[in-house]
Amino acid sequence: IYEGIDEAIGFGDLLRASGKYKKALKLHQGARLWIEVVKTFPLFIYWNKSPEDLLKAECHLWGSFGDDYLAIRDCDRALESFRSQLRFAEHIGDRRIQLRALGGLGAAYKLVRNYEFAIDFQTRSLAIAEELQDKEGEAAALFNMALVAAATKDRIAAIEHGRAPLAIYELIKSPSAEDVRCAIEKWRGNLIPRSNKRSRSRTPIRIPRAISNPGLIVFAR
């Protein structure tokens, strides 16, 4: 059963990555039902697994739910899912899952345009990534901060803050480097003045200055 739960979560993630969001969500909901069955009837005693393994599987599942709901722009449920993931991760003391949950919360808050909260959660995600020396985690958090700057129409800040994650992704030879490079080029293109549009003033979002330092090699979900 444990293996079936893990496989269902993983296959659902693959379906979401291929754009089949509703099928992914349905598969993850099925995995959730199996977890409830195992919790109600302690079947883990028949396998070489522990209750902690079930908690970790549930942690991953909440993150998958969060990603599913983000994909279909159901931000309220995404926030609820990532909060559950963070709560479980803190309970079992898994810092890597905490990193993922914080990044997910930051991404969800960006979609609902709560940019202060988005930056706060990405900053916390970045701190854990640096603690774990997780370069890909660092780059993802940093790039998400750059995306927040872009969402506030501060293209110059977005370009500046996009350089650090690009440098990290290039260093570790991650395919995500191309995504960051394309985003930066898009932001540069949007800097071209357009006389037929009025510029709107926005309250600047405070982003940690550390991310503008390319030496941070020194983190999108």
C-alpha cells in the first residue's frame, strides 16, 4: 500500500507536469483516501514501514495538492494545502519539505497579489536552502523573488534580482537556467517605452538586498 501511495503521488505529479491538471488532482485525491484508510486501520504493522513514513508521504501529498491547485489557479485551496504541508513538515522536523512548503506559500501569495507575504515566505525558504546548502533551492527562492518584482511592474528590479538565480542554475548546469534567461529577456523587452500607455505608480516591495549579490552562489517553483 505504501508503495502504491508513493507511486500515485509521483504519477500525479507527472500528469500535472504534462498539463493534465484535473487527472493529477483526481489521482492525488485517491492517494489521500488510501492514506486515511491506513491511518484508520494501522496496516503499516504488516510492512517494513513506520508511522513516520506515512507522515512523510502525507507531507509530500499536501505539496502535490498545492501544486495542483496552483496550476488551476485555485489559490485558496493551494494556500490551505501548503499550510498543511508546512505544519506536517515542522511536526516531523523535515527541513527540506519545509523549504518546499514555504516556497509554495510564496508562489500562492504572489498569485493573489499579496506581495509582502510572498517575499516573506520566499525569504524563509531561501534561509533554509542556504542552511542545507541546497543550491537549486536557493535559486528557486531567488527567482521567485524576481517574479514578485516583475509582478509589481518593477522590471528593473526583476532583472537585477534575476541575475543571482541565473548564475546558480548555470553553475549547477540546471535546465531551469533557460527559463530564467527567457524571463530576463522578456523583462528587458518590456522596458521599451510605450508612449500610448500611462505608467502606474506602485508601492515598491522590499526584497532582501542579498539577492542582488551575484556572489551568493552564491533559488521557482
